[in-house]
Amino acid sequence: MELGNVSPPTYGPGPEAPGSSMPGLVGMAHGFLRLVQPNALPIELIADFGQSQSEEAIGEQVQELLLYELGFLVCMAIGLLFIILVPLVGCCFCCCRCCGNCGGRMYQKQGRRMGCRRRVLWACVLLVSALLLAGDVCAFVSNTRFSQAVCGTFPNVNNTLDNVRIYVASIPQQINFVIDSSDIPLGHANRSLQDIGPNLGGMIVLGIRKSTDGALGSLQSLLQGMETLAAAFGSIASTRLRLEELQRNYSRRLASLQDGLNQTLQRCGHPCGSVSLDGLAFRANFSTIPGVERQLEALGDVSGSNIASDLEKVNSTLDTTPAKVQEQSQDVVTKTQDQLGLIRQEIRSWQEQLPLLEVEENIGAFVGNATSVLEEYREPIITLDRLRWSICVLLCCTVLLVILCNVFGLLLGPLGLKESVLPMQRSSLSNAGGNFFMAGVGFSFIFSWLLMLLVLITFVLGGNIYMLICESWRSQQLFQLLDTPGLIPGFNLSELLGQEGGTANFSEMYRQCQRDTALWQTLHLDQTVSLDELLNISQYTGEISTAFEKMNITLSPISLLSQSQRDLLLNASQTGQPPDFTLTLEQLDQNVTQGSLLDLATELEQLADKGTDVKEDLKADARKLRELDKEMQMSFSGPLQSLKENIHSVQSRAAQLKAQTKAALDKARETQEFLDRETANIIKNDTRAFLEELLDFFETYISWAKSRLTGDVARCKPIAQTLDNVEAITCNYILDSLNTFWFSLGWCTFFLLPSIILAVRLAKFYRRMDTADVYR
């Protein structure tokens, strides 16, 4: 009975990653975050935060939380100082230059190493500009990637939730498959009941035939042997009569031929005096062959009896057994089929009692709520992201503006500068290059605090969320936090999964789902519902067993041999022994006549060749002798050979007849005793075996259903894959893009400081001075 396997559903594609991946930059951002936040997630602190009512305890928790966030606090302090100080320094620098200080006086002292210093500064500004450009490009890419991740979050989450829906929808389908598979054992059982005659009757017949076939075969073989022996005795009797008749006929012809030869020899006289006619007489006397009438009578009585027909009646009785079983078991079949209908109803009721469906409803409702919330905030989030993208692009363009000022300064300054020309006489092209440098410095002072403000905000949000969620997820510390009941307001994993007592353990469930364990084992539903009790159909199988125990099957009595038939066979085996054929066989091995007719004919022909007066008569008599010898050989050879073979046959067969008869009768007696004693037990045992085979259909199905429900139905790897997809969308796509953005923009903001210093220093080498200084 093949019940099949539970087919897993087909799921849609996983989340699609945004383009422009930068694993190196992501690794640098992660490394910086781990440097800023090297501490492990304070699980107990987060779980207990706000639980205590005393102010002292709350103060201690706040101190521990600040200690945990120390790295971020230091970075925030540095960022705030940057936001405050850089504009102040820029304002002071501007006022200072307006007063002619801080390099504001248009005078440049000339020296021997002016060219070397200019070149070094030019190279440094070029390097810083290149670093700024690299960071700005990464910021542009990260900003675009972040927008792609945000916009792609909704289809990715929808695909993930669609897979969850497919998984949830597959649970009742798989349960229905398990329940519908009950039609297979029920169908097998119903067909077995409908064919109870051939099935159970065949088993009973097979059990009886194991004992009767040997006895029937022995008796039939004995009857066939006696029939063959009777045929051989009959052939001996008929051959004997035939030989006696031939002997009488040929005796007269030999006597007549002997009288004619005597007359011829007397006329021949002295030359023929040595010829002897004594050989013209029969040596064998076939009338002395023993008679076999008594054996034929005994064996004929067996052949004429009804033993063979009685043995055929045994086979016909066994052949009608399935029909009798079918007829006598109709009431039991009807009652059992009624119980099968009740079993079908009981199995159909499992669907309402299995807790997996409650889990399916809860998860389905949760997925539906998540989908509706996601759709509700989709458009506002996308709109806000467009605004964010625009602001970030604008700020990235300010960095690009500083870079362009530096690039123009680096290009125009050297192109317009002539070392032989005095600072007061520098070209407009060179002066423009210096002005570009100062413009870049001005833009840096103006926008750097805005850049740092954006970096600070995105760093605090992205960095903290990444360390709290992503890093703790990968180290599985977050699982321990999620196992804390009541931590997330409005979210109770035990209630979601329909478990009482709040025993759901997120980390254990996640690990088991990663191994593709069935939901029954993952949720330990055996603690809620006992499958042994739920899948218990013993009350119905008990009714079936009771009905079969009350079933009474009676067969027609089987009798192999009556006592008279036994006596008849035993008498035939004793009386059917052959008489003594020793003398007969000796006669058969000798010549039929006293002498050889051919030798006598040869002797007469020799006398005729000597030229006697009766030459023609001698030749004629010799010819008659040869013809008679040929005729006698043709007449006697067949019967004599047949008689000899039949005598040997009856001797060999009769020698085994007594032993064969005794063995056949003993086996028939033992078989008859076995049938009289064990027929009822055979019927009882085969009925019990049929019942066990019938019930085994249900035992096999129940065992299969348990293994499928606990091992194959609702394998929860899609749930673990869903969580992994959410982690990938949140961490790998969104947060990694956000972290690379603030890292890149922070990089640019940091390098704006050396850019300001170097650009101010280098601008003086290209701008036109008001006062000359001649180096001699």
C-alpha cells in the first residue's frame, strides 16, 4: 500500500538586491562601527529597562546604557563640536582676513624654496581633492543605492510575504493530503471485504490443501499405478490366448509338413537316411503360462469403484469454499463496512482538531496586517525618500563644488603662473586659480557643518540600528532578546502561534526552521495535542474485530476414503501380485520349435544338389520350410516380445505396489485425522490473519499520518528564509547603503579640513599680490 509523500509548495523568488554593490566600502563602515561599539548587546539591561520603579535603579540602568553607547556618544560629541566650531572658525577666519591678518594681506615674501613649497602644496591639494572626489562618488552611489533599497523594499517584502502566504496556504492543503490519503487504506479494506470469498476462502483452501494435496496426489498416483498394472495383466492374458491359438495352428501345419517330408525321404532312400525330422515340433508349451484372472479381478474391482470420483469431489468441495465463505460472511461484511464509514468520518474530523490550522490562521492574519500596514505607509515613505535623496544629492553637490574649485585652481594656477614674474604682475589666469582655491575654502566653511549634521544624524540612526539589530542577529544575541516576553509592545510570539503559557522560544524555533523541521516539532505541539489520542480509531477497529470473532464459517465435510475403499485398495495391493513367471520366461528365451527349420531346409537343399531322384521334391520341401519359418517368426515375435515386456512390467510394478499402497493409505489416514481435528482451527486462524491484514491497512496509515504530520507537514524552512530575507533587506540593502553613505560623506567632511588649510596656503602662490618682495 503506497501512500505517497507530502509535496512541498513552490515558492516565488527571493529579494532582489539593489545595484552598485560596494563590498569594500561596506566592510570599512562595518569595521568603523565595530571600533566605535565593541561591546556585546546588553540583553538583560534592555529586557529590564524601565521595569524597575525606583529612581536609583533607573539611574543605574541609564548609566549602563550610556556606557554601552559610549563610542557613539564620543562620536556625537566630536560631530557636535565640528558643527559648532567650524562655522565659528570660518567666521573668525573671514573677519581676520578682512583685517589683513591670517594671510589676508596681499603680500608674499619671496624665498629660495618657493617653487618647491608650491609644488608640494599643489600635490597635497591634488591628493586631498582626489580623496574628496572618491568619497563624494561613493556618497552619490550609496545615496542612490539607499533609494533603490527603500523603493525595492516594498516589492521584496511583498514577495517575501507572498511566500509566507504560500507556506501558510500549503498547511491546510498538506493536512488535506494526509486526510485524503485515508481513502487508500479504506479502499483497500473495502475491496478486501467485497472479495472476502476469494481472499479469505482462498486462504482457507490454501491451508487445507497444504495437507490434502499430498494425500490426494498419493492416492491418485496409486490408482493410476493399479490401472497401469491391470492393463499389463490384461495384456498378458490376451497374449497368452493368442500364443495358444498360434501354437495349435502351427502344430497342425508342422505335423502335415512332417508327414510330407517323411514320404519324400523314404523315396530318397539311403542318401537321405541321416535327415532327422524331430525338430519339426514345438519346444514351448504356451498353455503352461500362469493365469492372471484373479489379479485382473482384484484390480478391476478398484477400477470399477468410485474412489477416483470421490477424490474429485474433495477438489470440487475445496473449489466451492470461496463461494460459501462469501455467502456466510455477508452480515460481517455489512457491519465492517458500516465501521469503515465511521472511520472515514472520524478521520475527516481531524482537520478541525489539529492545532496547525490555528497556527495557520494566526500567521495568516499577522501577514495580512503586515501587508496592509506596509501598503498604508508605502507612498509616504517613497515620497520622503525622494525628498531625502534630493537633500543628500544637494549636499553631495556642495562637496563636488569644493572639488571643482580645487580642480580649477589646480589647473588654472600653474597654467597662468610664470616663476620669473613678480607676485604683483601675476597673470589673470593664475590669479583666477588662486581665487578658485579661496572660493572652495569659502564653500567648505559654509556647507561643512550641514554635511556634518547629515553625517551625524545618519550615523547615529544607521550605526545604532545596525549594531543593535544586524550584528546581534548574526551573533544570535537578538534571539535571546526576542525570547523576552513583553519586550515588544503588542507582539506576543506565543499568542501568535497559539501556544498557551508563553513557552515559545524564538531562537530555538529559528534554528529548527533553518534545519527545515516540521512545524509540529518546532512548536512542540505534542505538548498541546496528543497525536496518539487524536488519531485513535481503536473503538472502530475493536467493533470490526468483535464482528469477525462472531463470524461462523462451516464447510462441507471432507472425506478422502471410506473403510470399504481402504479394504478394497489393500486387497488389490495383495491380490495384484503376479504369479511365478520363471518357467515362462525360460521358454520365452528359447526357440519356438525343437530344431531350426532353416537348418533343416539347408540340409534338404544340400541333398538335392547331390542329384538324387527326389531332387525337386526336396527343394520344394526346403522352400516350404523357409516360408513356414518366416511366417512363424512374424507371427510369434510380436506376442512373445509383448509378453516378456508385460511380465517384467508387472513384476517391477507389483514389487512396489504394497509399499505404495501402505504409504498412500497411511498418508490419507493422517490427512483425514488432521482435517477432522484442524479444519476449524484453520478457518479460525485464517480468519484472524485476514482480520489482521484488514486492520494493518489502518495501522500503516495511522503510523504514516503521524510521521507525515510530525515530520513533513508544514516544514518551516520558509519561515527561517523569510526572517533571513527580512534581515537581508534591512541590513544588507537598507542599512548597509545608509552606513556607506554617512561613511562616505563623513570621509568627505573630514578631508574638507586639510583641503581648507592646503587651499589657503596654495592660493597665495597664484593670486596677484599688492606689495612686491624682491628676492636677491
